[in-house]
Amino acid sequence: MRTGLVVVGIAFLVLAGATVTVVNLLPSTTEVQDRSSLVPQPFSADGSGAALLPGADSASGSFTLRWSSTAAVSVWVYRAPGCERVSNACASGPAVANWTRALSGTWSTTGAVAFPFMLVWAGGGSGAGNISASGVQNIQVKTPMALVDTLVIDGAAIALGIVGAVALFLGLFLRGGVYPERRPTPASAPDGRGSPPPRPPLE
């Protein structure tokens, strides 16, 4: 067995398998950012209003909501998945965030995100004003590799695997040593014959 060839063959096979796995089985992801905004909405000192903040549902991502007002206002944020028009029935569960008589606020969530969110506000009694909001969504999107790149990398990995298999086969089945072992031969006499055996001593 050739230990060196065995080690090289195993290393090549492992490298080829890892390359094929990374290229074909492990998805490549890219972060995509989406923005939404709510134009300034007027409200009276004792008035209220609501609006939907749209987005793309995602199993993994994040969403950050920021709002600001020119007058103190109370604000609530509700989950409203699948809702198309603003109504009290849109709210799914309790408010995920709320502020009382504030001028601005920020709220964020990560993980699975379902849209839309419903923003509800009510005047704080300190006068009329305008409220505006913006949302920033980050989504992890799978980006498949180009076909040509995939074929080139897979071809290189297959070639590497073949070389590794050949090296492993040779390492397992080739005998060690390059030259066969030579047995010592008796010293040759001048006439080309072997030296005669020694005579027994005379009595």
C-alpha cells in the first residue's frame, strides 16, 4: 500500500464532495430591502385615523417601522395579515407596540413577517397635527447560481473526484517500494565461477 497516495486520494474525494454540496445543495441567499411609506395624514386634537403598511410576507427577515408627528399623538401598531382595507376587524390580536402622547416612535420585528401592519392613531388633545410613517423590510432571498458557473464548477469537482479515486485505488493496491528486493549473490571468482566452498581442516 502507498500511504501517500491513499491520503491524497481521500483528500481529493472529500474536496470534490464538499464542492458539489456547496454549489448544488446549499442555497445562496441575498438580502433585499423594501421600503414603504405613509404620506402625512392630518388629524384633529380629538380625531383618530388608521392606515395599512404593506410589504412582502417572508419566512425570514426583519421589519422596522418609524413614525413621527407634528403634535402629540397616541399610536398603536397591530398585525393585520391578509387585510386589504382598514377596519377594526383587521387587527389580529393585541397591539404589538403602542405610544401615548408621543411625537415619534420606532418598532421592529425579526423572523417570520406577515403583512400588512395596521397603524392606528388618536389625537392627544394638544392640537391638530400631521402623522407620517415609513417601513423598511429586509428579506433573505435565495439566489441560484448561473447555469454556466454551475456546470464549470461541477465539471471541475467531478474531475477532482476521478483523480482522487484513481489515487486511492493505486495507493491501496500498488506494492510498496519502486524496485524489487535483490538477494545478495556470492562473490565471483576471476574465472566467472563462484568461490569454492572452504575445505575442512586436515587432521
